[in-house]
Amino acid sequence: MNELKLLREWDEDAPPLADSARARARFRLYQAMQAPAASPAVSRRPLLRIAVAAVAAAAVTTGVVVAENSGTSPRTRTVSATTVLRGAAAEERRLEKSIAPRDDQFIYTKEIIKESPVGGGRSKTYVDESWNSVDGSKRSYVSELEHTQWVPPYQPGQGNWPPRRWSQLKQLPTDPDKLPIALRDGRGKPDYGRPTKADEWPIVQFLLSGLLRDPVLPKGLRPAAFEALATVPGVKVLPGQTDAGGRAGIGIQYVGPPNTPWADGERVLVFDAKTYQYLGTRDQRKVGAVTYEQWSYTAAHGVVDRVKQRP
């Protein structure tokens, strides 16, 4: 697909792009701009969640040996990415609650981010609280590494990924086999009979993993995203991981093709090693010559009636 050709053929009188189509176009433009040079490091937290945070995970045939304590003698088991992600989906289905916010309400999230310079140095912990308009018609108040700002209401044709509008999230299929294809094909009727091509998987991962950055989703959508990610090629399992709270876990790391933001596999999803409950994310952020290791997790979330209100 020629991204620049798509832009030349764009008609200002045509209906605006869907959020997933917009995200795919941005991704392909990024690829076009980066080739053939090596991809630069991408910050974990692009400006105020306007760009898609590309968390990633997928299935591999190999696994890692995880130690388990059983009485006084440890035993081991081999764990694959598929096992972890399907286990995370099952745990999410067990714990998730149905939610149906009104269009005039706000989605509240509280995220904890711990950051330490690679190679040693002083650590810092950030607490980010954000209030996003459910239907995009009101101003949202968002925080990134404790830098806050008001985000104006959506304008015609404007959007982001994942969609902030609850109505758009509700349209996404909760069938893990259909979800990646629906995201792949974007606007129009998904072609569920067509196999996904090798060069399409990074985009599928890009969109699927973006959903996992949203702590409040319609019931069934997050488990479907976990299971769908288990079908994406390109990950490995990392034992001995910890989350922002110091809890021990197992990691899932996506390593993308060259000249993509995921070629270095900097982002790792961390899951509980026993229950596979999703614990948070380990990532890196670069500021000049300094690289920071980051651990983050969602501490609270809910639906409220106004900005600055908490559940």
C-alpha cells in the first residue's frame, strides 16, 4: 500500500476516517519515513496519549521454564506466550464487571509510573490522574508524568486510538478471532476469510495492543484482545520480571520487524506468574543521552460525572 498515494486521493468531502484507519495510516507513514534508516527509540509515553502506545504480545512455539514452589521442593513448568495470554484472558473474564457509562460522563484513571535511570541513579514515582469524556463532546483533563492539560472536545473528523468514544469501543467485536481482522480491515466489512499477511501483523499488533492501554473497556473486549494477541507472531516470554509495585511476574515481549518502533522490543507486559493476571508494563524512555527504565500500572479507574471527581 502506498501511504502517500492514499493522502493524495483523500477527498475533504468524504466521511472522516475511522480511528483504526487513521492509526493504520499513521503507522504506515512512520514506516515510510523511517526506511531504510534504523528506527530511533520511541518514548513510552508520547504526548498526552494522542499517539498510540504500542504495547505488544504474541504467540510463540517456544517457552520458558518457570519455577513453582510446591511444599519444600520446587518444580518447574514450561510456559509459552500463548499460555500466558490465554490465562490472562481467563483471569480478566473472571474479574471484569459490566460497565455502561453515559455519553455525558467521564472515564477516570489513576496510573502509577516508577522511573529509574538505566545504570543507576535516583528513582522517581509519578501519579497520573486523567478524566476523559465518554463521547468526546466535553473537554478532557489528562496527565502524563504529572504534566497536565485540558484536551478540547473532538472536532468533526477528529479521533485517536484507542477511541475515547464508548460507542466506538462497543462496536469492536469481542470474538478474539474476529477482533484482529476487524482492526486490520478498518472501515467497511471485514474479510474474515482472508489470511493476514506478514506485513499486516505489526499493524494488527499496533491496534490490538493499544486497547490494553485503556483501563476501562466494554465487557469482553480486553479478554478478546489478550487472546487475539496470542495469534500475532513475534514475541518471547521473559521470566524474572517485576511490576511497578515490586511484584514478581513473567513478561511478554514483542519484537517487531526492522524499521518499526518495536524492533528493539523495549516494551514488556508483566503478568502474575501463577494466575496470569495482568500487572502492568515495563518500558523505556529516552531524554537526550539518558535512558530511563519505567514500570507502570493502573491503580484505579471508574466512571464519574465530572472532571476532578473520583469513583
